Amino acid sequence: MTELSVRSHPAVTRTVAWLRDIGQRLIAVRVVESSIVLAAQAFLALFPLVIVLTAVMPSGASDGLVNELKSKYGLSGLTDSAAQTLLAQRSAVQQSLSAFSFLLVLGSATAFTRALQRVYQNAWGLEKLGLRGLWRGFAWLVGLIAYLSLLGAIAHWIKHGGVVQPIAAVLGFVLWWWTPFLLLGGRVRARALLPAAVLITAAQIVAVWLSTAIMPRTVRSNEAKYGPVGVVFAVESWFVVITGTLVVCSALGAVIGRHEGRLGTWVRGTADPDGWHREVKVVQFRAPTFRHPRGETAGAAAHDMATPTADGDSGLPAGLSAQPERGRADEHADGHEAADDRSAGPPAT
């Protein structure tokens, strides 16, 4: 009786329901697979965009952005020298950069946005947007460029970590609140996306703090053993950790936004479990229809002309019939018969 009473306790029941919902959402987003894919796309697709961005940004903002990234990931030694060389060769990058190459880099960076969009769709159980959501990936990249430019400018102007970090946290919160709303096509209410943004921002702050404590030693060790390739291994491994927190927090935010309890009701602003869903009007274009001048469609008129009536009428206008066609066919057949008679020669006597 005691064990049954414990299992049926409301607190235990709610905890089991929470754990079941969390497990289902984590399975839906495929945590390990999505984390590895996002980390690979971030390293291969976003890094070239950051390099191009540092080349075209003003020198002060570019220096601030690179220094901020170096402080977060603990770049030193040969890697720091490579970063300084990249900054020194900004003019060479600008000269080799063309509109086509920039569009190519921007298009390749959409691979990361598509992978991130799949994570959000699986977390909220929504269907794919298809071609209607293609432009949203480019819009997110424009927002990312604005975020990095502003972050680099603030880091260059203020030059004080105690002030830059809170501002960076606020900017990160805005970015991760706006990101799912954009990539999901506005099908989830902005209020329901707040828990995921808060969780992601908090996780990123902890990840940066751990990065400043762990990554410098890891990067120096791998760099001493394997050279620049070791730095790539270390950074890519840490990217998996960061993208893993992004995937998990997105799934947890969806669980909170969809939950039927008090927390979910407060987040949605309504007791309706489906209150997180936002109706979006889809503009549909219909093919134009061409009508006959007399008010009937051309297809119907052609059908009436080709279909004979019950009286044997062929449907042609008055005064016309299909009989002349049959007469010409009979004459044609008679001509063939006469030609055959002539070719046969005179009758035998």
C-alpha cells in the first residue's frame, strides 16, 4: 500500500510526466546527431563567413571581434599568430573578395541555418516549411552579421570585460529569442519561446566560463603535440559541446512551452495546451481561368462542339454537318477501287 501511495502521489506523477515529455523531446531532436551536424556546419560554413566579415568590417570592430573570440576560446601560440596574420592581411582579402564569392560564402552558410531549423521543427513537432522558408535562412545570417558587428564594436569601444560580458549576454538572449521565431515561420508565439532563450543564454554563459578555464590549456596541449591540426580538433570538440547545449535547451524550452501544468500555463499566457501555436496566414496563388466571350469557358464550348447530342446532332453550328466529310471519304474509297480495277487489266475472255 505504501509503494502504491507513493507512486500515485501528485508530485511523483507530475515528475514522471515531466521526465516522459523531456525524453520524448530529446529523442525527437536527436541530440547527438544534431549536435555533431551543427558543430560541423558551424566550423565549415560559419567560419568562412566570420573571416569575410572581419575583412570587410571597420578595423576597430574587426579587432574587437577577433579579440573577443580569442578570449572565449583561449587561442594562443601559433593560433594567435595566425589570427593576427589574418587581421594584417585584411586588404588582401578585400581585394580578392567579389560579389559572387560573398554570395557563395553566404549560400554555404545557410547549411547551418537549415540544420538549426530542423532542430526547432523537431522540438516543437512542426512540419517543414519547404521553399516558403528558404529566405528565412538568409535573413538569420543577416541578423547574425549584425550581432557580430555590434559585438565587435562594443568590445572595441568599451575594452572592459566586466561591462562587455553582460551586454553580450543581453544581445545573445535577443538573438536566441528571435532565431526560433524566424526559422519556424512565426508558428510559435514569441512568449512561448522565452524559456528556450533564457536556457540557451544561461548555458552559453556557463560554456564561456568553462571555455576560459579549460580551452586555453587544451588548445596549448593539442597545439604542442599536433600543431595547428590539434587546435582544429580541440575547437571542433568544444563546438560539439556548445551545440549540444543549444539542442538540449531548445528541447527543454519546447517542453516547458507545451506543458499543461502551471508553468506551461504561465509561459503561454493561457490554460489551453495548444495556446503556444500561432496561426499564420499563407498566401496562395490560384491559376487564372479564361472564359468564353459568351460567358462559357473555352473547354466547355469545345466539349459541346465535339460531343454529339441525343438527336444525332454533332454539335456543329447550324448549316454544317459531318456528312460532307463522309462523302469525301466515300469518293476517296471509290477512287481506290477504280484504280484497283484498272491495275487488274482487261477481263479474261
